[in-house]
Amino acid sequence: MRITTTVNGARREVDDVWEGESLLYVLRERMGLPGSKNACEQGECGSCTVYLDGILVCSCLVAAGQVCDRDIVTVEGLSDQQGLHPVQQAFIDCGAVQCGFCTPGLVVTAHGLLARTEHPTDPEIREALAGNLCRCTGYEKILDAVRLAADRLADTPAGSAGRLR
Amino acid sequence: MTSAPTKVPAAPSETAALRGRIGDSPLRPDGTLKVQGEFAFGSDLWADEMIWGVTLRSPHVHARIVSIDVGPALATSGVYTVLTAEDVPGGNVGLDHADQPVLATGVVRYHGEPVALVAADHPEIARQAAKKIRVVYEELPAVTDGRRALEPAAPQVHDGGNLLRHLKIRRGNPDPVAPVVVSLDFEVGMQDQAFLGPESGLAVPDDAGGIDLYVATQWLHADQRQICQALGLPPEKVRLTLAGVGGAFGGREDLSIHVHACLLALRTGKPIKMVYNREESFFGHVHRHPASLRYEFGADHDGLLHYAKAEIVFDGGAYASSTAAVVGNGGTLGLGPYNIPNVQVDCYGVYTNNPPCGAMRGFGCVQAAFAHEALMDELADRVGMDRVAIRQLNGMREGDRNITGQLIDSAAPVAELLQLVQDMPLPAERLSEDEFDLLSLPGGVSNTTHGEGVVRGIGYAVTYKNVGFSEGFDDYSTARVRLEITADEPTVTVHTAAAEVGQGLITVEQQICRTELGVQRVVVHPRDTQVGSAGSTSASRQTYVTGGAVKAACEAVRAKVLERASTMLDLELSELVLDGAQIVSITGDVVASLQDVLGTDAVDETVKWSHRPTYPIDPETGQGDAHVQYAFSAHRAVVDVDTELGLVKVIALDTAQDVGKAINPDAVVGQIQGGSAQGMGLALMEEIVVTDGRVRNPSFTDYLIPTILDMPPMKIEVLEYADPHAPYGVRGVGEPPTISSGPAVAAAIRRATGKALRRVPIRPEHITEG
Ligand code: FES
Ligand code: FES
């Protein structure tokens, strides 16, 4: 089948998609966007998290056919010409990245949290990130990164909303 | 960080402006790519004309292969080839013993053993075709219990018996007696490394019968050796490059897709991509050995240890992998960091028809630590002593000898580490029932308790672990360092084959080059087999061994540059110092620029570097200098347990560790946090459930690892007692936290519940039953 959809602001069209393919597969293998990761492909790890019409979803659980004419933002779409998004920069600065396999999913999830909640409390951060597994870091530096990103976003003139799609 | 007396050699170059030397915490060079999703993991690779490979695995635990019919699979549209054992040109593979066929040959020995391969133009077509391969099996009796495997009547997994290794330690009085005797039996379940990035790689055939393999792995050269063995090709025809690695923790030390992808690529002439899904990943790598442990300690009434006896059985599963070395660790280190004059240890590694087990972070020490730490608590209670004090009383100190008679010839701060964790502030008491926060209670937002039935417990544990490969292994690394002027700037390129698996070795290599050569710009070359072996990224060894090699290569480069300068300027070599972009005299005057000395040349040196030797232990007494270095850590866990439901919430997990010298303090802390989480996972939730040899839970739905809700905040104290034998005084960091965290959590649960809890992971029913 043919899929036409919007990814990171650009209209994309792919052909010969098999009905059983997930959005994750189509992004990774057919659109050249391997940033979303495939750690479990059954909705347990969050490494494949993307925005679908502004809502966070596990792209491994979304059938490719469901995304026709919808709006997708992946980790590749978070930074712009001005550079990294503050969430991304905070992950680097706090040492929240080791192997980095969980990172794209966590970055997108944290981005979503900070779009909803300007200054999340620690329990709110933990709850929001509970669906994202990381095997390397023990999560402590990931918490640091989200706190730092929240602070930095609050300091930017436009506030957090200014940097979010 | 607490700085202890250190003996770090003075850095040769003191350019103040230099950022990111050793002891700093520069950011990792791959961080930007990783946060953008642009970093290429093995599973992200792509090549023109690429097709997909999949594996067909055994549904049986032990069976004879009567016949294989690949016809229907081969006839599937989109399928390029189907391969079986007949198509493997070379021999068996294996890390220590080459006992494992690349594809099952005549017999399958475990559930999940690879039997056949399919290449097709879509992964789903390949998977569907694999299901069409008709394999006729005749089931054989299986042995699926480690202790039973040693009985004479047990089914044999391989010719030559089920015993892989028996390690004996006999020290002191063979018939010791003591006024206080405590004993226990302990069981440890099978833990999985559960790295997030599944096994993956891309094999690209060349026109001359050779192959380039891009793969996520821990030891490129051990892979290369085994691939050559299996393909019957010389090393120059099998070139490996490290693909991005999504975590490892021991699970990538053995082969996975390597030979399979190469076979398919050589047969089809097309690049082959293989990526396991999570289910296959559970079958596709070795696990931590399940262990059955029987311990007895004898002490005097004041708690001073007089003797210890231990019998440990590691279930190695169907193939050897690194079981012999795990037995080496479990046996020589399995009584913990304590002084014990009289010792009898029997440590066995056995073959069974369970999934193969091998390396995982902590390597043989993890299982033993649960037993010796539980028994130390028991002894403390029996003699009426504080649980920390009894460990401090018996703990090793520098200058002591361990149970193999090896002198502990650098810091052994057992008592101090325990004191540090004991003195850390405790978390606040549980909030009262009207101001509680569900997230801080056992059961969390499942809302299973508002505090009723919840009891708190505190537990302690301490460990020591060898760093590097032991028992006489030729453990070395190779580094190539090149210094040149590019775009008017001095540039260092560092090239090693050491696998970066997320731990941050590439950052450490940059830091060492900056420190040794005074050059800001350090480029890390992709890791491949074009340079000599770096040994394995395991045993907490790379900062020590590859760090040592990089340091030595930098020194060789520095010497070459100064020789050149000395000849050119006609000045005494001993009067010259390399300081970044300049050659400086000992009086501090700039005598030449690096540009003048080098021109357009590069100085390029390769050094193979070994740590001081280790030795085999005596086969009868187990005595010998088996290990190169020891690393120590202690944990304190605080838990709340819902005693009615058996649910546990870890409230705090605090630790102190001696790292010798923190080359990158932030990365050290990251290792301690991540390692502690894995140890806690084994204590509480992580187990591959194997019933009669069959894996029951190969998914992240059923195999649980800690989430951000499970992991408590950690207080961490890092000591830096330099090891005078190691480069910069470093001590391995990665493994100790995984060893002492789990036993501390288990101890805290025992303390809270009063239950014996002689098995991990501790499940709710263990807490609630009886
Ligand atoms: S890959 Fe989608 S949740 Fe794990
Ligand atoms: S950094 Fe490796 S899984 Fe999170």
C-alpha cells in the first residue's frame, strides 16, 4: 500500500508498504529515519516514542496504515537550525546518555512532559518517564536532565511553549 | 569526591587552557548524535542492495535432528537462500572452548539453538519462510538442573561428561572447628543482560571472497578469530568494524549474528542485515549463570571468622562460553572481602540443556555475594553483633592475603566503605497515612496500600571483584596514536579496537591523549580490526588496559617528537618538553613550534600494552596470584515492604566505592548508578524463567527490569586510593556496584520481614508465604 503522511513538517510518501508493518518500521526502514529505536517492538520500552498528531505514542504499536494524512514528529524533528532542543542539550550536559539506545525515546517523552508541565515535580517526572526503559544509567542522570531542561526552558524568553511544536 | 593519598604520575604537560584532561568530566563525543537519533547503532545500518537474514531456532531442549527440508522455504518468493549446518565451511566456535556449532549439527542441545538461516528481501518474508523449513526432531532425555548434571546417570550434553570445571581451594586446617557455626543454601536465578539495543549487524561481501562485518559487540578480535574459524577464511578476509552498541553488560562477548550474517552474505553476494527482535534476543545471547550455593562459616563468639566452606554450582547451560572463567571468579572470590584462615571451596561449572550462560557484569561474584552476605548477617545475629561491625572486623586490609594466598598489595578499604555508607543520612521516615505519596509506597499507583502492613528494613553488603582477565591470561590492549598538524592545529588521532558500549571509553581515550600530549583536539578513530586487539570490553578492564595502552602510545609519540626536535634544534633531548603546540626547554622558553618540528609529517606510534602478569592457581589447593587488581564497593539499601502483598519499594540505595583514580568523575558516577540498578533488579525482579529447559518469559512484558519508578535516589561516595601498579592509579569501576547492591537489597528485605529469603529474585510469594 501507499502511505502519505507528514513527518517532521515534510510531506512524505512511501510505496509498497506491507500491511503488517508498524509506523516504527516505516520510519526506520522506508523513510530513512532510524532515530526512533526498536528495543522491544511490543510497547514495553518507549524507545520508539514519537508524536502522532501531538500525542506521544509507541510507534511500534501503530500500524503503518493508521498514519495516513496525519502529523508525525520524531526525535530527528526536535532540533532545528538553531541547534539542539534544550531537552537534548540537557541530556548531554547531565551525562544522561550512555549507550544512547533509550535516549531518543526518552528525549521525546521528556519533551512531551515539559510541553504539558512547565516545572514537573520529581514524582511527576518519574511517572511521565515510567514507560521508558534504560538499562545503562539507573535513571538518576535522566532525572537531572529533565530538571535542568525545565529550568532552562523557563529561562528562555518564549518559555517552554516557544520551543515546542 | 573524597581524595585519598594518591600517587598519580605528574602530567607532562600543564597547559592551563586545556579542557577535558583526566580528572575532568568532559562530555562524551557521541552525545550530540545520540540525542538527535543520528548515531548509527548496528540495527540502523543500511547498504545498497541489502537483504535481511533471520534465524530458525530449536523448539526443543535436547533432540536429534532427523532431517531438514528447506524446499518450501526456498521456494518462497523473495527468499534468496536457506542455509543449514551443511553450508558451514569451518569448525565450531566458542569464547574459551570451541564447542558450539554455528548451526546445530545433528543435535540440538538447548531451546533456542540456531538450526537454519534464511535471507530474503523483507524481514517478514524471511521469518515466514523460516517457519516453512521442515525439521524433524527426535527428542532426547535432557538434564536441566545443575546439581543433577553431576550425577553419573544424568544425560550427557557433550561427549566427555557434564563437568566443565571444578575449582578447589584448600587453605589452612582441613578439619576446622569453631564455637559458632552458621550455614545456608542459596539459589540465584538466571539474569539477563537486557541491553536495550538488540543484537544486530550488517555483513557486506567483497569481490574477492572476503567480508566486512559491522557489528555491535564487546571484543572485535575474539569475534574475528571465531568467524575465521567458522568460515575457514584468513583474518585479512574477515574485517570487522564496531557498529553502535546499545549496551552490552557481558551479553555481547559471545557471537550472535556474526557468522550467520557472513554466511548469508557470502552465499548471496549481497549485504545482509540481521537484527534480533526482543524475543530472539533472549535466545540469542548467554545469560548470567544460575547458581546453587551451599555455605558454612565458623567463627568465635566475638564474630571473628575462623573457617569457611563453600560449594557452588554454576549452571553453564548447553555450551561452555566463559563458564570456566566464571568458575574461576566464583571460586577464588566467592567468600567475599574477608580474612578467613581456613578455607575449603569447591566450585563447579556444569553443562546442562538449559540456555548457555556466560559473561554478565559481576561475572561469578554476583551469585556468591548473595550467599556470603546473607551468611555474614546470620553470623552477626548469632553472636549478637552489629551487621556492619562484623564485616569491618573481618574485612580485608591492604597487606592481607586473600583465600588464594594472594597479597592484597593496594588499598582494601572494606571497613571504611562500610562506615561511609552507614554514616550517610537515612531517608525520612515514611509519611503518615494522610500525607503519603502513593509513588513512594510498595505497589505505587496501583494503590495497594496507604501504609498499612508496610515495614521498613535496612541492609548492608560489601564486595570485592577482580579487574581484568585472570589466571595467567595474556591480557593486553593495543593503541595507535598519531600526532600531526591539520588546519594549523595539532591534532591527535587515537585508534583502538576497544568496544565502546556506552560506558564512555572513547571519552577516556580523549582525556588520556590530552593529558599526555597537551593537545586539545583528539579524534577517536572508528573501532575496527585494522589495529591490534584491545581485549574484551568486560571485567571492568578497558580504562585500565586500553587506557594503559593509549597512555603508552602517547608516551612513544612524545618521545619521537622530542627526538626529532632534539636533532633539528641540536639541543639535548633531556632538556625538551612537549607542551601542546610547542616544544619548550626545561627553563620554560619556547624553542620551536610543533609545526616547525613536524611540518607535514605525522608521528604515528602503535603500542601493545599488558598489565602485570597473573598466574594459574594450583589445581589442588587453589593457591596462586590469580588476579591483577581488586575493586571494592559497599551498599546500604533501605526498603519498605508490604508484608501482606509481598511488594517491595526500595527507598534508598546508597554506596561507596574505591575507584583508584576517577579519570572521568561524572562517568564513574554513571557507572555506579547503572550498575547498582542491575544488582537491585536481580534481587527483586529479574529472572529468565526456565522450566524443564524451556524459556518461559522472553519479552520485556514478562522479564522485568527496573524502571525509573523502581530506582530510588542514590547517595554515592567515591574514594580514590590509587593503585600504584595501574596507569594513573585507576581501579575498574563497572562491576562492583552490580555485586554489592543486590545483596544489600535482599538483606534489607530480610531485616524488614524476618524471613530467611534464600533465593533471588525475591518474589512477592516468598515474602508472604508461610
Ligand atoms: S520498541 Fe516500541 S515500546 Fe519498545
Ligand atoms: S543509555 Fe543505554 S539504555 Fe539508556
